[in-house]
Amino acid sequence: MNINLFIAKTLWKKDKSQNNTYSGSSTLIAQVSVIISFFIIILSIAITDGFKNEIKSKASGFCGDILLKSPGVEYNSNLYPISRNLSFSNDILSIPEVKSMTGYAYRSGMIRFNDQIQGVIIKGVDADYNSDFYKKIIVEGDIPDFSDSTDSNSIILSSRLADMMGFKVGDVVPVYFIDKSVRVCEFKVKGIFDAQLEQIDKTLIIAQIKEVQRLNGWSSDQVSGLELQLEAGSDRKFVADRIEKIVLEKGNNNDSQLEVLTVDELFPHLFDWLRLLDFNVLIVLVLMMIVAGFNMLSGLLILLFEKISVIGLFKALGMKNMDIHGIFLYKGLSIVFKGMVWGNLLAFAVGLIQKCFHIVKLDPVNYFVKYVPIHFDLVTIIAVDIASLVVIMLLMILPSLFVAKVSPDRLIRVK
């Protein structure tokens, strides 16, 4: 058995039978400090990961993880269409991370309803389009069957646009398109979705791609771009680089000129905001580690001063300084480990309550979600727990300097 661990257990087990309020209070304060620090650290990471997951999934749901489009134009432009039939399509689809690749077509227009005029962007999709994202955020009505020619004039639109213009499910929406002359087409609202990404969805209408191609004067082969959905957790930049290599090496004169764009590059303001969150969490993490570490340091020093005569006795019996410090380090480790466990349990409890009941609400205009999102990544949490534990324990080595500098005779005389 480790002699230092045995002495540590025996020394403070004996203390329990004595009424030592001072050391007990310092130990309690140190432990509460560690609990609060780990609670804040774990909850901050869970909230940040929650924001990341929510916003990334919404941005990817609207536009895919990676886009292939005509270079030099906006992703929602109808000026320079590309061909959806590429000679290297199978090479792209053979990449393990690529789940699907579908064409889309955009057309800008205007709607008028009860003297209200609003510019809109109509996105045309086909039967192969992955509509799982919209199934999650639909709040009224249904998603049209984009393979049904009899349902060609059905659309879904955002709740922001519907509220602003006074639309509801079943309404007929006249959309005006301005070219050399003004054309008007009527669409029927079949569903309304709510994604809380105002800068993306406030003007968006989803329709059948054949209708958009007809409005643009395109053939069935022509699209605004190709939208790629990746497997969950895939590295978008890595996959985009592989696709760029395929485009450069295997493209021929019959293929359209393409630009490869990730959703991060498409909406930099969203992802810059997420990176800022990461920086804020890093600051919180470092501060909480320092606070917990120095509170443990002060608590350990109090324990050292309280047992100063015992330390002198140990030194007089020939025990090495590091062995003596190891006794107190075991005590400190016990306090930190218990605080870490309780801090984690409290953070998980509060996080699960928020995840299930959405108690803390947010303004979606500013935060892109209606409530504080929570996501627990166990690998990240375990890594942060271990890193925090190591940092705090390293700070607790400092009291060994005190033990090494004081002579045994002076320590034994102190009562």
C-alpha cells in the first residue's frame, strides 16, 4: 500500500473526530469553488456546442454543406446556369463523406399582398432533394411532393415572410418576375417553416425546380448549382479540397466551369460568430481553472499550516520533502476529484433540464435560436475534465516549496 496515501487517510480520518472548524471551512470553500468552476466550464462547453450544432445544421439544411456553382456569381443567381450532368459526378459521389448531390435553381421575384411588396428568392428543388431539414422545421401544413407534376405550383415559405405578408396555408401567392416584361405566376402555399435564421429564410420560397427552370428559360439539364450533403461530422474543408482536385484533374471541355464553396464561406458572419463563442469559452475555461486552482492552493496551505508540527515530526523522522508534500497532494486530489464529479453532475442535470424544457429563452433575431441550445460531447467533456484536473494539480505543487524551506526543529516547536 502507498504509505503517503495511508498517512493522508489516517491523518484526516482522525480529524473528523475533532472539532476543527477552521480547516473544515477552508476545505469546504475549496471544494465548493472546484464544484462551481467545473459546473461553469462544462455548461459553457455544452452551450457553445449546442449553438454550433443548431446553426451549422440550419445553414447546411438551407444550402447544403458544399456547393458547386458558376464562378464569380452569387450562389442564388440565375445569370449563369451550369449543367448538372458532369463527367466526374460519380467520382464526387464515390467520396465516402458525400451523402448526396442534387441540383437547385434560383429565381428572384416580388410578391404583393394587401398593398405590401416584398422581394423574394425562389429556390427550385426536385424529387431527389433531401427535405429532412424542412420536415424538422415545418410548423404549418406539409412539404409538397416535388416529383408530382400536378403539385407543381405548391410552395413552402418561412414564417417570417408569411407573418410579414399575411399569408397562411392554402393561400394563393402571386409572384411577379421582371425581365423585358413583367410576368406573374401564382403559387399555392402548402407549408410554412420556421428556422430562426432571419438573414437566410426571410425571403426564401421553396418550389419545384421545373417551375423555376421554366421561368428562367432553362432546359431540364441547367441548374444554378449543385448542392452536396455530407455525412454528420465530416470535415467540409477537407472534402471541398478533394472535390476541387477532382474538378481540376477530371473536368473536360464539355463540363461547366465550377467553383467549390463550403457553407462556412457562404455565410461567414454566422461562422465568425461561432468562432467568437469558442474564444469566449476558452477565456471562461482558463479563468475557472485558475480560480479553482488558487482556491485549492489556499486551502492546501491552510491544511499545511494546521499540520505544521506533524510536518516537522515527519521531517525529523527522515521523510523526504516530496513524500510529505505527497500526503497533502492526496488530500487535495480527493477534494478536486469530488468537486469535479459534483460539478459535472450538476452541469449535466441543469443542461438536461434546459434541453428538455427550454426554460431559458432567447431572441432568435440576435441568437438564431429561440432558446439556449445544449449539446453534450462526452469526448470533449472528458478531455476538458482531465486537462482541468492536471492544471489544478500542477498549481497545488507550489506548497512543496514551503515544506522544503522550513527546518524540522522550528516546525516541531510550533503548536
